[in-house]
Amino acid sequence: MKLEPREKRMLIFGGIAAVVILLYTLVLAPLAGTLSGKRGRIPQMEKDLVRMKAMREQYVEMQQRLREAQAAAEKRGPLLTEIENITKRANLSGKVVSLKPQPGATGEGFKESIVEIRMENLALYDIVNYVHLLEKSMLRIKKLYFKPRFDNPNLLNSTIVVSSAE
């Protein structure tokens, strides 16, 4: 079977066209789609990078605060003792009803001590001053409740939950 030169040219051009179409559909089109998809993700990835850098800064800051809290805890000693000393400085020793240690969280290189302080017959100024002294001593106020007394609405009963990193 002998082909005419015209038929040979048609077969060659047809073969070239088939190769070009296959090359485009199997290689170039998927590559272009992937490339455009990746270009579209660049702005989102840049935002993610900025957010990660901010989170890293927060992490470093939190690590620094933890080290400071641990250093302060080493200086002051046990949490109960420190709370008793602060209570004496605030002249509220007679107002304390109870000091209850509670279980705290523990982690890698971190231990949290928690104490619940119940006090009665306090003026609002006394509570604010006491909380200020606690925070000044690098203690964290986790919860603060107070309510007026039934017999004297000018005085308050208070429950304060204090924590410290050790």
C-alpha cells in the first residue's frame, strides 16, 4: 500500500496535530491550572505567614511572662504564705473566713497553684485594695465574686480565686 505524497503530508500533519492536542491536554492545561491555583493561594499564604509571625511574637511574650512569674514565685515561696502576708499588709486578717488550696494545672516546666480566699464584712475599697496588692505581687486573679451582706448592704462578702505559676 503505497501512499501518495498528499496523503503522507496529511498523515504527518494529523500526527503532529494529535501530538500537540495530547501535549496540551495532558501536560500544559493541568500545569497552567495548577500554576494559576497556586498564584491564587499566594495572598492567603502571605496572610497566614503574617498571622503566624504575630502568634510567634505572642508565644515569645507568653514564655517571657511565664519565666517572670516563675522567678517571682521562687522569690516569694509558697502561695498560701504569700497570700497570708498580703492579707496582713492589707489589715484584713480578721476578715478571712477560709483559705482553700485547689488543684491547679500542670504542664511542661509549669505548675499552677490555686487558692480560694473567702472573706466577710468588707468594704468595696478593701476588696479593690486587696486585689491590687495581689496583682502587684505577680499573682493572677482567676475569679472574683462579691455580694452585699443581708444584714448590712454597705459591707460585702467576697470570694477570690488566686493562681500562681511555679
